[in-house]
Amino acid sequence: MSLLSSPRISRYRSCSLRALLILALGLAAASSCSHLKPYYRDAAAPRIDPAHSRTTLRYRLLLIGDAGAPREDEPTLALLTQWAREAPARTMVIFLGDNVYNNGMPPLDAPDRAEMERRLQAQIDVIKDSGAAGFFLAGNHDWEYGSAGLGRQADYIRAQLGRYDGFLPRAGCVGPVKLDVEHLRIIALDSDIWVNPKLSPLGDCPQQGLDDSLDELRELLLTAGDRHVVVVSHHPLDTHGLHGGFFDWKDHLFPLRNWKSWMWLPLPIIGSLYPILRWNVRQHYEELNSSSYRDMISRFGEAFAIKRPLLNAGGHDHSLQVMEGDTAGYILVSGAGIDSRLTTVTDRENTLFAHLHSGFMAVDFLEDGSAWLSVVEPGPAEVVFFLRLDTRKP
């Protein structure tokens, strides 16, 4: 009898497998569930727009990210168009990156070029059909073909919109770029150049490195005057979703769904290794715990001490989150532009609202100086969270 087939070794094997299974099931059971229903920190918080008069609207920002694989009749984009049409001359739509899944814009002769154009065109049409202003940011998926792919995407957007500020910052440049509208200063950055150590700005960019970018960011904050400052990039400064290290029980038992949403193959032991290795060992630069991501947060925080932005808005995690911020007044994660790529989300102490649902966010600045945030989702409720922003925060 061989050693491996002996009864003692077989018992050890059986016990080890049972122990691993118990551990895996225990980890899955200990994991909290994503917020499939809206989470509100304040149970008394207003959920419904109290119908403030649109005649008092001074300017509106519509924030949506990660919409790069829309269906032909994507409901979130249809609803976004409706909101942009309400006051197009006073509205700006900002697409927060990952505009073309999975790999950005391919060359003209690529077999999937037509489909990638369709995906991007569906988002461009929100701006064209509504008559609102708008622009696109780069996300990590938009960078998959490198700066050449990013340039192809920017060229397509600019050709469709007929202007040169439809893609900001300029393809391959880190920024920042400012847009002053009404009493707002919008600052746009390509945050993937910050978090991805393989990337650096192109040679003809205004800012030739991260130090230059940070110096320019400080200058834009110093000269903002009494304007409200809104900083937008693909990567948010905080998140309690997948990129922030949250995995729910489905991630433990069905890990392949993180690659393909339809792959409900149970892998209870391997599945529990996936979140452990992803957060504690792999530490990919796209995750909040990576050294480059943490460095970006730290250095932005130092710059924001000059003038605290009212809002930092990003996508990246495919959920809807409203958080109180330390370095910015509020941190928004609006990365749920389509309903086919939603990922897990939970809450922490700074969470005001969280929901695993497709949608976008609207920020209305009124003539009386107040600012109101709406979280908007396709469905009967439409506005599922409503908050008067504290514009007096130091």
C-alpha cells in the first residue's frame, strides 16, 4: 500500500478538505451583504426632491461613470438625457471614465471597432440630444490600448461633438484642466496616470509629471476665489466597494462573477481565497490599498488643504455612494452608469448613502447660493436620495 493511499493519509485529506470548506463557508457567512436596497445613514433623511423651483437653477452638474457597455435601450442613459434636457443651457454632463469597455477604442480596422463606436456613441448622444454641455474623462479601461487608444477615443468624441474640449484632460495628459462656469470651478484630472506606475504623461503635455500636476492643482485651488470647487477624476478618494476591499458572500462562493456576471459557478474554497489574495497579497494599483493609490490620496489631501473642494467625484466602483469627506466636503462615487456591471458595496462611518443600483448623480446649484445633491435611478422613485450640501464647510 502506498503512503498516499493509506487510511491515515486519507483521513488527514478528508479532515483538511472539511476544514477548508468550513473556513470558506465561515468567511462567506461572516461577509456582510451588499446594499441591494438603498442604505441611508440618517433614517430621517429626505429621499424625495422637495420640488425646488427649476427657475432658481443657476447650474447643474450630472455625474455618471463606467457606462462603457450600454444596451441599445440603456435606461440610465435615457433618464440622464431627460435630466439634461430640463435646462440644457445651464447643465453639464460629466462622464467619469471607463467609457469603452473592456479595452478602450480599437483601431479603425479592428473587427470590434463598430461595436465600440456604438457603445461610446450612446453616451455622446446624451450630450448631443439634450443640448447640454459635457465632457469625458479617461478611466483605466480606456487606457488598455495605451495612449494611442486614448487618442482614438478623444478624436472620435471631438469629431462627434464638433469641439476640442469634449475629452479632458487632453489624451495622454495628467492635467489638471479647469473649467469655470457660473460660480463653479471644475477641475478635471486623469487619475490613472497617478495610480498606474506604468504610465506617464506624453512629451507634449503641459504638465510633465506628477509634481507638475500637483503644483498646477494647488494653483487652481489658490485662484478659485469664492467659487465652489468640484474635482472630478475616474478614481475617487474613498470607496466602500470592491476597489475599497469589500467583498460580500457572493464574492466568496461565486468569484467568477467578477469576470463574467453570468458565471454562477460555486467555488467555495477557491472563492474565499480570491478576496483574501486580491486585497492582502496582490494589492493591484487600481485598488485603494495600493501604494500608488494611497500616495495619490495623500498628495491630493495636502493640496486640498489650500481650499477644500466642495466635491470630489469619481466612478471606478460600480455602485452609488455619497460620503462625507476629510479632504473634500463630500466624496461621490457614481460609477453605475449601466446595470450589467454592478459590483458590491457596503457602508462605513462616513457613508451617507449607498446602493447597488444603476443610476447617476445630479448637483443643482441654485440662485440663493444653496447646492442640492440628488441620486437618480431608473424606476418609479427616480430620486432615491436628496441632500442639501453644506457649502460652508471650511
